[in-house]
Amino acid sequence: MKIRPLSLLLSCLAVSPVAYSAAISFDEAWQLVQQDNNSIAASRANVERYQHLESASDALNLPKVTLGANYTRLDQDVTVSGKQLFDSTGAHLPAVPPPFDQLIAGLGSVTSTISERDIFTSSIRAVWPIFTGGRITAAQNAAEGKTDEARSQLAMETQARYEDLSKYYFSVVLAQEVVATRQLVEQGLTKHRNNALKLEQQGQIARVERLQAEAALDKAIVERKKAQKSVEIAQAALSEILNQTTTVEPRSALFINQNLPALSAFVEQTLNTYPGLDLLDAKEKQASSLIKAEKGKYYPEVYLYGDYSLHEDDSLASQMKPDWLVGLGVSVPLIDNSGRSENVQAAHSAVSQVRYLKAQAKQDLSVLVKKTYLEAQQAQEEVTGLASSIELAQENLLLRQKAFSQGLSTSTDVVDAQLYLASVQTQRAAASFNYIISLAKLLALSDQMNSFTQYQHDAIATHSL
């Protein structure tokens, strides 16, 4: 039986020639990811973006003050004569004796310029919303919901990178375990080849037996070199995810724990802390805010307004106009073409959709946690169960080697015994790797990533089994 424990991921990664650096633990590698990973940094920037937008929504409660200027050109000057002014009163001139009648007629023909053709004005205007039907509050709540959503996305991205790191980091450790196993196979088959050579020279075995030992050793050398290349590939991938220019050497070893906390504890913790559920809560908050915003369109708007003139033309109209004004305005919607009623119903549907998605997400999370937990338990049992198989394989190898030296066994028997021992050792290392990956996923789902070090501290090293 021949086990190939390295994942397809490792075989697809490119190798880059870099210098080796000091070994780091898994916890130290995780600190590097949190500091230097680009996707996590992008999610942090997204949170900052929505925090700024949330702060900007607070300004909706403040008055809007603008500085405005207007230039207007009329087709002609605005003028008024004495006669036009008197006629506008609707009164009739009394009969007057000469020469006063001529004087009055002369006054009636006098013309005054009210405004020239070119008009330039400048003023400061202010509008302060007093009541908007709850639309300002709804907009602020929606902005807060978007910030919460961005935080949840950051937490989910962090968890995803944690799971990725556990795969990349312990893939290197697994690959190194495989190299160590292949080196032991090579050493054992080298010893077997040397023994076969001596026995052939003494005429105790046939030439074909020695050739079989030679071929087995050559193949073991090839497998050892392939395993070493796999280590280089895995280390290149680990260095890449850590944003390091030098090759990263893991210091943590493969392990399993004797016992895990109860499944119910992981499920409960996951349902209470998983950021994907918080993200759906943020979506529901935004949808609820949309309901309030659409309902607010049915209410009137009340606002204060004011205007202060900064510059006026030197005209009679400008002299008559007051320098400032203030007032209270009300805008009542009578007919709205935005589809208020349908928009309210659409917002209610959005809230219902989010609630159904959240209920489904809880079901899916419970199933995922249970599946991952059982996979971790299965890996535990496999590592523990293979201890007796390794002991048997070691004893069988010793017996085959002794029998071969006495001419009671063939070279093929020794080679098979050596390879079987290596396959069981590799299978146990792969099972330990699978346990760690399942454990890391459980801790990520339940937001307990910081407790991984404690699991390492309480662990059983694979090689001690």
C-alpha cells in the first residue's frame, strides 16, 4: 500500500528559490497574517470607509448653509413714471386751477428707474430641517447597518485567512514528516541492499534478489527527492501567504488532543458569534431602515429657512428690499410619483428575505459544525488506532530482515515490509494533519481562534503514540 498525503494544492504551487529564515510557531505565523495580509487590510479599509460614511450621516441633522450669487440681464431697465404710480392707486386727480394743473401734469411725466438691466445679487441662505418624517433617522440607521456589515465581512475574511494559514502551515509540517519517513525508508533499504550484496558475494542468494534490493533503493531515493521538492513547494506557498521574501520554517509539530469539548459547546458558540449571522442582522437593519424611509414620504417636511443679502445693486428696488429674512416652511406631499406604497412593500419583503436567510444559515452552520467535529473525531481515532499497526509493521520488518539474512525470506518481502511501515507512518501523519485542519475550522467557526495555542499545549504529539 502506498499513501500520497500531500494535497493537490501543494502540487500546483510554484517553487521560488529563497533563503531560509528562522523557524516560527503557528501563533507567530497568525500574527504575521493579521498584520500583513492584503485581503484583511482591504477589509479593514472597507470598515473605515463605512465608519466615515456613518459619521457623515450625522450632518443630516445640521442646517445647510450656502453662499450664492446671481447675475440677471433684463431686456430693458425697469422704470415707473409718476402717472403710472398715481394710476396704480386707483385715485382720481381733483380739478386744480392754473398754473397748478401744468405742474401736476409735469410731475406725472417724470420717470424713475427701479432697476437697471444688469442685476447682480449675493446672499447667504440657510435651510434647517426640523421634521422629515423619520427619513433622516432612517438614513443614519442604514449607514450604521452598513458599518456593521463591513465589520462582519472583516471578521469573516479573518476567519477564512485563519483556515487558509492552518492548511498552508501544517502542509509544510506534513511534508517534512513525509521526508523524514522517506529518509528512514532510504536508510533501511540502503542497509538491505548492502546486506544483499554481501549475501550474493557469499553465494547465499541469487543475483535477482540483489537486483531487487538495488531497484527498491533507487526508487526510495526518487521518492525521497520528490518529498523534498514537495516541502519546497509547501514552504513557498506558506511564505507567500505570510508576505515574506524568505522561506518560512514551521516550528510547530503535528498533534492530536485526547479529548475535545462537547459538540453542543461548539454549536452554541458558533450560533452566538459567527460573523455571517451578524452580517445578516446588519442587512435586516438596513432593510428596516428602508421601510421607515419609505413611510416617511407620507409625512410633511418642516424646515426653517433664512437669507441674508451680502451685495446689492445701487437701485431703488435694492433699497426697498430688506437685508435679511427668516421663515418656517412646510412641504406636504399630495401626489408622489416614486411608488411609495410599492417601495414599502418591497422593503418588507427584503426584511422577510433576510430573516429566512438567517434561519437557513443557522441550520447550515449547525450541520457544518457537526460535520467538522465528527471529522476531527475520526482523525483522532485514526491516529490512535494506527499505533498498533505501526508497532506490528516495525516488528514484521525486523523479522523479515532477520529471515532474509538467514536465507528464509526474499528481498521482496523485506522491501514490502519496509514500505508498509512507511505507508502506515505516513497515514498516521496525514490523519494528524486532518485533525488539525478540522480543529482550526471549528475554532474559526466558533470565534475561538486564540485558543489554538492551548490545544497545542494540551496535545499529544503524533510521534509519541
